[in-house]
Amino acid sequence: MNPRHDPRLKAFASDNYAGVHPEILQAIVTANGGHQISYGDDVYTAAMQEVFKRHFGEQAQAWPVFNGTAANVVSLRSMTAPWEAVICAETAHINTDEGGAPEVAGGIKLLPVPTPDGKLTPALIDRQAWGFGDVHRAQPKVVSISNTTELGTVYTPDEIAAICAHAHERGLRVHLDGSRVTNAAAALDVPLRALTTDAGVDVLSFGGTKIGLLYGEAVVVLDPEAASGVDYIRKTYMQLSSKMRFVSAQFEALLSGDLWLRSARHANAMGRRLAEAVRGIPGVEVPRAVEANAVFAVLPKDVADRLRKRFRFYTWNEATGEVRWMCAFDTTEEDVDAFAAALAEEMAAAG
Amino acid sequence: MNPRHDPRLKAFASDNYAGVHPEILQAIVTANGGHQISYGDDVYTAAMQEVFKRHFGEQAQAWPVFNGTAANVVSLRSMTAPWEAVICAETAHINTDEGGAPEVAGGIKLLPVPTPDGKLTPALIDRQAWGFGDVHRAQPKVVSISNTTELGTVYTPDEIAAICAHAHERGLRVHLDGSRVTNAAAALDVPLRALTTDAGVDVLSFGGTKIGLLYGEAVVVLDPEAASGVDYIRKTYMQLSSKMRFVSAQFEALLSGDLWLRSARHANAMGRRLAEAVRGIPGVEVPRAVEANAVFAVLPKDVADRLRKRFRFYTWNEATGEVRWMCAFDTTEEDVDAFAAALAEEMAAAG
Amino acid sequence: MNPRHDPRLKAFASDNYAGVHPEILQAIVTANGGHQISYGDDVYTAAMQEVFKRHFGEQAQAWPVFNGTAANVVSLRSMTAPWEAVICAETAHINTDEGGAPEVAGGIKLLPVPTPDGKLTPALIDRQAWGFGDVHRAQPKVVSISNTTELGTVYTPDEIAAICAHAHERGLRVHLDGSRVTNAAAALDVPLRALTTDAGVDVLSFGGTKIGLLYGEAVVVLDPEAASGVDYIRKTYMQLSSKMRFVSAQFEALLSGDLWLRSARHANAMGRRLAEAVRGIPGVEVPRAVEANAVFAVLPKDVADRLRKRFRFYTWNEATGEVRWMCAFDTTEEDVDAFAAALAEEMAAAG
Amino acid sequence: MNPRHDPRLKAFASDNYAGVHPEILQAIVTANGGHQISYGDDVYTAAMQEVFKRHFGEQAQAWPVFNGTAANVVSLRSMTAPWEAVICAETAHINTDEGGAPEVAGGIKLLPVPTPDGKLTPALIDRQAWGFGDVHRAQPKVVSISNTTELGTVYTPDEIAAICAHAHERGLRVHLDGSRVTNAAAALDVPLRALTTDAGVDVLSFGGTKIGLLYGEAVVVLDPEAASGVDYIRKTYMQLSSKMRFVSAQFEALLSGDLWLRSARHANAMGRRLAEAVRGIPGVEVPRAVEANAVFAVLPKDVADRLRKRFRFYTWNEATGEVRWMCAFDTTEEDVDAFAAALAEEMAAAG
């Protein structure tokens, strides 16, 4: 069987355009054959739990789910009573890119805060953290942050610790949307738990798909007091995998050695390489800090349109002409260089 | 890497204890490498749509989702306004085995009807198909049937056609929970469309996982007028896969040739073999028709308990001691014979 | 201003066809004028709380809501986590007559049980009270009973105590839909708390409208451990009255003296009078015990149709021709006698 | 029976601190007695429909509900599919003061926009009116505006017409939260339909409680194509009144003559009188236009605290010390003058 597509072609649209890392795929193949108890009572899921505990502490417990939207909604629902609300950055994925899933499927009100760089701070949290005990106000209960953020920035351990301390003082819990938390840890060269458990995060959406899994994210409860009913919420929210051994085997392959770190470091390095390359092209502006695997750029619309015919990517802001380029675990130096060369060509042609 | 489990061991607990069919796994491997547009705008998903159309007609459109609960809830929600209700057999999986997902996540009221064999009929439907226009009554809008049923029985094309005609006359739509619809078609030796499109079914939950996929079910809309907003409902119900090429490639592998039929026929044959073998064992009763890959049996509780230490399976009814044995695509004749022999031994020991 | 209707005409359709008891209306008039803090922080609501405590015990707390559907849904939602379910009689109002509100607005799965007379028993509860801890099964958490029942029958204190003891042993809580609990208490000549607090009921929907209020029901939490978040649930479920002093003043007028008892006794007496009168009419069958203010009868359909042109009432069961007649606090002996005479005439004409 | 409170005391906290207008209460008294069909099939509700048609046009249809939160949630839910979202001002009552009811009970995502004065404009709407057809974005479907706004400002007919034209061009519908729409019409001296039907508004939450009803608001569908299922949504959202004749009789009393206009004009006049009086007090700032019955003021916190012991009112913004004073239909000139005098005293004492 030949593939229906040319596997040499890469895009700079999203890290989820990539496929499956070969080591992950091998783990699936190895876990195949014979019968295993379904719905998570299998040996692979038991092994996966141990791996998560090694990274996040003995108290951590992981619940695999199918995608990132689900990891976030199941996390938030398990952290809140039905009338409680979630403070987040206005640019948070849960607010802008999940089709309204937190509200529609979860019935959860979000309390968004504008930010300059996609990052909350204690002071920004306080813009929504008020009205406790007032039935007319949706009760703030959770602060949700994303690391890396949707703007490609990275929270440091200290920044997260400050947020968690501030939140906890007010009776709020902290959720981390870690769709790209491996990229964040790699960027800062810190262990995963420095950005999560050790900083005081209560519940983590741990991202697998963007770092090379076939599918699979995990709700990781770091403080068992912060969440309840995860088993039931996962089931009723349609996230209980029958053949769970396969998603668990993927997480084990990702996290038991350094695959997560190699992959994240590589994607981040490609992001830096891309940023450096395009910064040298006259007329292209890179307006945001490039801290991980995302590069934002402002370039003429006609150039973007022509370039997009050669490499797919997304416009971030129609009004300003800002575009976003993402590097994945499988983006190569040659891919980056070819893309930068193509951009230079199109810019020159536009001139 | 050695597997963590002995792939020679089989259970008779559920067809989702099985792993991935090798041809399906190969399709995943082939689809890997390079970049593909995420969220379904890839060439594999386009090819999958064509395969579904070949089976279900040109008007059919398929939306892959992650699991069977989701296929059912997304189907039903796309067929109903928020205040409309779903008539189903009391034993329907949506009523008994999805943790309340239709109600909890979907806000959908079910109107269950007791049945002798898990099958609805026009007369049974009418026990709940009334009160149209009365705001005090949840408005019946959909009849949901399962084929094969949760009791291992199979609806014929004529039976389904009668249900559909009856439902349509009353302004009701018909949903088929086809978690095992391949087993039903194989059992009757009819094409898939004979049990669905041609019989008048409006929306189908097409089951992939139990017939050998790694993961993946599909909402298949057979009458485009019967459903709306599936794109958005799938997204907000956390069922939109980013790397959709892989689930689409699996469906293509399953349905483009006869893999589905070979697998379903085999599982059914193993069910029959098992039924025949255990019917010959004194003291074991097989109280229900064995029409596909499920065998129900009544045996002494202590025998069941001892047998379960050798082969895992589930009790269906604690009160009566009825148990359920399922055969999968990978159940072998040797597995069946070993199981029947073990049962005979335990019965003899009990005597 | 003349009324738009003839206030001498009565129906036997429902106790909510009646208007407002004059003493209740006077309480509203008295509470009018000047300003009072809105949303329940007023002196009338404080007084109402004391009245509820006198009836139901010091630990009782009442939350007025607008109607009976709301009293039930707010009660049940405050007693359950999002994945927990409610066992009820198949004929329960929450299952049959609220348009699916528990499921649609509350996301609550009901687990209905067929009963001969609208009454649950410990044995009937056990038909649904199982599967604890199994994520595939909506988790039973509440038993909801109605007193009087939808079939006009009445639970005794002992029957309720047996249900509560049985439920509590299994970790279940008990909700009483007391839309007509005043009628039940009057029928048995027991205090309200004999049927509620003293019997072990955890949360009560206390009915006001059918016993003479303009509008208003109350969620009464009898065991504070059984419910949480009622303040917030009432608000988000659109049940927080701004001018709450008026609903509170009505409850005070109903419950501070014997108005509730006089009204309920009278309605029940009219029910008995009606039953006795129609039992004497050849061809009319009264198939159910008449224990409070509801009378069920079976009579020829054409007779029912002609009678309905003179007095409005509802058919209970189209198939059997059973009809339901309800007496209200304002039904008079003359009304009953005129109705019975009309029935006798129509039966004679049919003969 | 003496009232529990001193009816001479008034507050400036909210127009819902007031009681029932005597003409409204008389309408309730007149509608009492005898039986009327419940749930809206009564002669008072029929008459109320005619009155609404006289104000809003022949196509208008009104559905009474219990409170303002419900009018908004039922309106918005009837205008949207489950995955569709609502654009509103950040300060909109639906966003800030309903405890999250649109999201929690309705599952509706709001798309808030910051505004200088509580009023949306076409340009402000466009900050959220984008992403049509993108499943990752909650689909904008409704623009919801409040008139008067939560900041006491008033939209003119032209401003609303511009919003409606803009919205309709984009396939959006317009909802007007008319909790105080009578105050807005009185302030501009225009008919109610100039601000609603004639301006292109599709669905209106018509406010009754704040202008003198005992209870009751109405969902008024002005364009029948803009909403569906209102009957069922009202029921499942626990808003169907059994004794509906009484809420309908109130609306008839309010709207059949000029009671609404007299009451609104009076409340507005008291607002102006109050604004004029306090503007003359040194040290008190009135930072917003006073266009109807709300007056916002900035004054020293200790003054506000002392004044509040004499007249209850709310702080609008803790950070700036801004407070809100509301006048009601029953606020008298003496009340206003006494309040202004008290404020002057406290300011002087503070000096």
C-alpha cells in the first residue's frame, strides 16, 4: 500500500499536521495482539500511571482522553461545581478555539482577561477574581493558564508559582492547559514537574498529540483534593477509550525515556532557526518573543497568500496581517531553510 | 520492546478486549510520515468519504468520532432540538451503559420501552410515540435501535423497514446504533445498506472499534435532512480529531475491501461454534437466540466464578446468573474449544 | 374592572385551575408598599424561614422558587453530582409531565421503575439501585417519591420511613415531590413533618400553588448534608425572585396558621364526596383508591366527551378511557353535586 | 394584618426594591375567583396577546416567564442552535449579573465586547462577528443589547436600527434585553415599537417587574423566523406558570393603557431630579449621562458608607468608589429630596 500523500512535504501550519513519531507507533504495534481488559484496567495503563507519577509525583493520577478540548473540559468540569467559573486569558484556547465546548458541553462560564502576551499574572487574575458569595456573579473557582501560551510565550516556574499562590489564597484552583507543556519545559530546560506540581498547579491537561502521539491527551490530577468525579465525567463526556492500552502505551513511550524532551527540544530549535532566518529578511517583522516552537510574523498580505500556495500556514489576525508558523517534532532544518528561502523569494518578488 | 502481556491469551468478555486487526494497523503505518491538514481536511478523510458513499449511497456523509458513546450522542443531538426525546429499548446501550451520557452531556431525554429480546417494533414504539405538541411531554423525535442488539439478536431488513416506515409516518426519525452493524450484516449475509439506507434509517452510528480498529466510530448521516450541525456538535462534544487522517485511513482499510465482512463473519462463526459447544454441556442453558457473536448462558454461579479465573467474562444479570460471552475478530477455534472444555470441566467439578 | 371570566364556573381538571385563596391574596396586599431588599434579604423571607422551621425542624431551610418543575429540578440538581441519577416511579411527574426538564435543563438521568399504584417500595427501588462504582452506569444517588402520588394515592409515614432507611443504607438520598404534600398530610391527619423530616426525607419540594398560592413552591432542605449550592443553582436555573417578599408572605400566610390544613382537608373531602357520588352511577368505574383530592374513573368515551363540554377535565389514559378529576381548595359541595348530576345525566343519555 | 415593614421607607438600591403598582395589584384581584384553564390557555392570556400585538405589531407573540434571567435565557436559547453564540457588551446583565445562567443552564457561549458606555455599535459588534463556518469558533448568531443599558444610557431608534441592519447583513439576529425598555421609550418619548419592531429587533425580553409588576417578564418574538421552540424551551427551562392568568392580567393592566408610560416617566423624572440635586453638592461627581432612572456617582467611600446606613444602595465599582442610585415608579420627590439632603449632610460632615 502506498501512502495517499507525499511524506516529504511539510507545512508550518500546526504541530498537529505532523504524524506519529516512529517510536510511538512502535509502542502501539508492540501493545497489539491478544486480549487486554478494556476501559483502562489493563497492564499498559497501569504502567502509564507509574510513568506519570515519576514525572509529577506520587500523588498524581492520569486519565487519558481523546483530544485537547476534552482534556480541558474534563479537567475544568472535575474542578468546579456546576455554578463555578474559570478565569483565563482572553486568548486562551478554551476561550477562542474550542467552538465553545466549555460552555456548550460543560456548561462552564469563562471569565476572560485581556493580556499583552497571553500570560496571566496575579494582578490580571484579580480583574475577575471577585464577587465571591454573590449569587448574581458566576463564582470564580479556577484559574486556567496555558504553557506554552497561544502566543508562543512561556511561563517560568516562578511565574506559575506566583499565580498558584495567589489563586490558592483566594480559594481558587489552578489548571494548566499543557497542550504544549513539553515544549515549555524543554525551552526552559526544567523538568515537567517544575512547571506543574512543584509550582502548585492542581490539574494539568497534558498534551500528547502535538508532540508525536497518534492521539491522546491526559487529565493529570496533581492535587487529589482539587478534582472529583473524573472517572464519571470522562465517561459521560464521551472520553473513555475501550482499547485504552494503546493510548497508555503511547504515553509510556513518550514519557518513560527522553522522547518527549528530544522531540520538544527539536521543535523549539526549529522555531528558533526559523525566527532567525526570517528576521533577516527585509520587510518581515517578528513581533513577539519566540520562546518555543511558534513564530509569529507580520508580512504583506499578497506575500503571505503566495507563500501559502507553497507551504500551508494560518493567518493569526486578519486585521494586522499577522501570521503564525509552527514547527513540529518532525520539522527538519532543510524544511526550515526551504521555507525561509521561499519567503525571501516572495518578499523579493513583492518588492 | 517486548509486550507487557501474553498475546496468546484471549477472553470472552467483550469484542473490545481485542486489539487492532493487522491490516488496520498497516493502514495507520502507511498513512504516517509527512504532514497532512489536520481536523479532516486531508486526503485520507476524502477517500474515506468515498468508501462510505459506496456502501451507504451517494447522499451519505460520515463524521469520524472517537468512541461509540460519542457516535450515539452526536448522532442523537444532531437529530433533535434541545427539547426532543429519543425512544429506545430499555436494554439499549444508550440507556444502560453510557453512564448517562445522552442525558448528562447531551441533555437528551430517553423514552425507554421494555422488550422481550432487545428489539423494538412499531407497536412497541407506539408505547412512547404520543403526546406530540404537548409541552408537558418531552417530544418524541427519534427512534433509536441497535443492530445487533445488546441481547445478541439481529433485526432483519424487513423489520427495520417496518420500523422506519412507522416512525416516518409519525414524523419521527430513525437512528441505528451500529456498534456491531457489521456483525448484523454478516449474520444475515446482506450488504450494509440493506440494514440501513435501503431500510430507511436516517442516521447511523457505524462501529469500528469492535470490528478491529484501533479507535474510531463514525456518525453516518444517511438522510441529510435528518441531522443538522454535525460539524459543530462534533467539535463542541470534544470529538474532532486533529490527526484525522489516521482514523480515516482505518475506515478505508476496513470498508474498501471485504475486511469488515471477513472479520464479522469470523466473529459470528466463533459465536455459533461456542453456542454449539456449550449447548452440549449438561447444566448449561443458552436462553437466547445466538444470531451473531454474542452468546448468553445461564450456569451455576460458582461455576461461573471458577471459570472466570481462567477466562475473563461478564455477568449479565446478577439475579438470574446469566452471563455473556463475546467472540471477536481474533477469537480462534482453539480459543473457543479451550473455553468450552474449561466450562465442561468446571461443570463436571461442580456436579 | 369586571373580570374577563365568570368566577362561578369551576372545572375538575386540575387544582391549578383554581385561583388564589383570599387569605393568601390579602397577605400579598399587606406586604405591598414601600421598599424591601430584593432577592430574599427581606423581613418577609426571614419570617417565612421561621415558619418552615416550625413545621420541618430547626435544621430546615427553604428556598422559594417559581413553579413545581423548578422545585424538583433545583432539588435534584442540588442533591446530585453531574453524573448521578435519580430513581423514581415510572409515573412520576418528573418523568412524565415536565417536558423533560430534569434531563434537558438539569442534565439528570432518571431511572424509572414501573409500579402498580405510583408508589415506590424498597424492593422496587432495588430494581434500579445497583451498579455503584461502575462508570458505565449512571450512578444512582437519589430516590424521588411523590406524595400524594400522581395516581392519587398516599404514602404513610411508615412507608416513607422504610424507603428512607433503605435508601440511606445504600448511600442514596430521598427527595419528596410534595406538590400536594399538604393533601397527603391532611388525608392521613398527621403533621407535615411526619411525612418528611421525621420519616427521613432529605429534601422536599413543597407545593404552594395547588393549595392556593398565586405562585410559588419551595425547595426545603431537611438534611443540610444532602444538598449543596442551592443558592447558586436557584439563581442559574432562573428561579431567584427579585420581589421575593411576596412569595415569602404567601408561604407565611399558608403555613403560620391552619390555612394549609383547612384547604387540604376541604379539597380531600370534595374528592371523597365526588368519588362517593360517582360510584353510585351505573356504568362508571372508580378503579383506584381515592385517598386525597384526585378521583380516577373509567367511563364511556362519548360520555366523557359530552361531559367535558360542561366541565373541563383531562383524559388520563387514551387507551383505557380512564379520566382524572381533581378537586381544589375552592371546589364546593354544590360544584361536586352539579358535576355528579351532569355525569349521571350523560350516562343515562348514553344508555 | 399589619405589614412587617414600614411602607414609608424607600431605598435607592434598585427599582426591584419597590412593590407592586396598585393598578397592577387590582388587576390580580380582579382576575381571581373561579377556575381558568392553566398554563396559558385562559382568557387573560389571550387578551394579553392582543395588547402586545397593539404595541409590537400583528406578528408579535409573547410568552410570559417568571423573571428577567429567564426572559433572556429563553430568548437566546430559542434564537440559537446549541453551538451558536451571543455577542454582547462586556457590561451586559447576561454577562455579569445572572450567575452564569446563559452558560450554566443554557449552554450558550457569550462573546463580550468592551464598550465605553454599555452600548454596542456596528463597529464594536464586528470585534466578535467573525469566524463564520469555522468549527473551532463558537458561531456568532445573536447580538444582544440592553435598553436602557446597565450604565443608565439609552439607545435611540436610529442606533438600534443601525445595529439591526448591520447584524442582519451578517446573518445575525438581534435580541433586546428590555428589562427597562419602558424607561428607555419614556426617556426618548417614542412608542415601544420604535425601539423594537420598527428598528428591526427580532426578539425582546420585555421587563415587567421593575416597572411595577408583582412578577413577570415576557419573551416577545417580533420576527417569527428568528426563534423556534419557545413553548418547549419555556417549559423545560421551568418558566411555564400554571396560574398564568395572573401574570397575563398584570401585563394587560400595564400595557393596555398608559400605566407603563406614567410609571416610566415618573421614575425617569425622579432620576433627573436626583442627578440635578446631587450635582450641586460639592465633592460629588456624576460621571455618566443620566438618561433614564439610574444615577451613577463618585463620592468618598466613608460618605457612601455612612449614607448607606440611612438609605440602602449598591457600590458599582469598588476600585473607583462609584455607586449606583436607582429610582422606581414609587420614588417620590420627597424621597429624592430627603436623600439628596442626607448626602449633602454626610458630605459636609466629611469635609
